[in-house]
Amino acid sequence: MKELVEHIARAIATHPDDVKVTEEEEDGEIVIKLEVHADDKGKVIGRQGRVAQAMRVLIRVAAVKEETRASLEIV
């Protein structure tokens, strides 16, 4: 899942080298934290949060396949 988020964020970002994705486990749920350059934050979130919401849906689908729960935080 981490690789999926990183691939999508790097494709969208103007500064792909500044994309950093970390994966942590909290209370049985995988929390994926995405950090991007300040200029790219708007692109990654998208208009009215549509891009971020789409990434969250993809993460949830991947988590269901692995029989776990996952969420995305954009830092």
C-alpha cells in the first residue's frame, strides 16, 4: 500500500523527490502518512479533496484484500 501511495503522489507532484511515505500500525490499523513539498500539497489533495479521497478509496480496497484496515494522512 505504501508503494501505491508513493507512486501516485510522485506522478502528481512537481517535486517528486520531496515525496515521503511512512507506514505505521496503530490499534491494528495501518496508518500511511504522506509528506510532500509545500507547493505540491494542493495538487495531492485536489479540488475539494477529490484526489486525496480517491487515494483513500484505493488504500481501503487494498486493505480489504489483505484483510486489514488502513487510512491515509497527508502531513
